Amino acid sequence: MKALYDPRTYYARVRTFLRDYQQPAGLQRADPVELRAFIKSLWCLGVRHPGRAAYWKFLAAVLLRSPRKLRQAVTLAVWGHHFRLVSRTL
């Protein structure tokens, strides 16, 4: 489980998913709750977490290749963090 949710391998899988992911048409605005969650993810995953280098590399890749998928990318990054926490208890 630890290797499965290692930040580098997890983010590589998410990048593969996002490459093929067809996002719904139309512009979606972020609400204040989503904006707060994004900022919190930057702090928790991008500053405090030991896998922060992998997180920044992942975000940079998403922003360069498909910036419109940023919302989904951040959501999946947060889920990955949750999965890492849960897998530690197994």
C-alpha cells in the first residue's frame, strides 16, 4: 500500500488519467470553499508534506499540459493524501 500511494507513483497515475479524462464542457467557476481547499492543499501538500517536490512537479505538469484540468488534478492530489493517511493505519 505504501508503494501504491507514494506521491511520485500516485501522481504519475493521476497524470495518465488526466491525459485521457474528458472534462465536461463549459467554464466552471470555483466557489469560496473550493478556493479555500486549493490554498490548503498548497500549504499541506506543497509546503509541509515530505512529498512536496512530487506535488509541485505534478501541478506544474498539469498547468503546462492541461490547465483546464487543474480542479480535477487538485481534487485527486487531495484524495491521494487521504489514501496515504488511511494506508498507514492498515
